[in-house]
Amino acid sequence: MGCWQPGRSSQTTTTTTEHAVTTTETVPHLLTIDQLAEQLGITTRHVRRLIAERRVPYLKVGRFVRFDPAEIAGWLDQHRAARLR
């Protein structure tokens, strides 16, 4: 095996194949802090407080905070006040 030299083509080539990941589940559309605040009718400051106090389910995507709508729906159902007769 020789050293690479500028101007000369390599004798070995590498091909990269992409592998498709097949899954039956779809990736949910995640909500931002602003979108969740708008949906719940509260301020973004309140949403950030809920995150800081770990009172709302959230995901970290890199440095971003996102919310799964299904988890938020379950969280709302758990915190729903009981009906009085």
C-alpha cells in the first residue's frame, strides 16, 4: 500500500451506502415553549417555570426544550380537577 500523492488517483475507492431505518411509529411533531404556552393559554415565562420545577413532561433535543403533544395530553388529564356535583 503506497502513500497518497497529490494529483494521483487512489487505487481503492470507498462507497457509502445509506441504510434506511424502517419503523412503524412516526416521529411526533414536537411543540416549542411558545407553541405550548399558546396552546395552554399561559405565558412562556410560566412554561419555563414549569420546566425549571420539573412539573411538566419535556424533552431535550440538543440544547432545545420540546414537548410531545401526547405526553402533554396525558399530563393534563392527570392534573384535571375532579367535577363537583
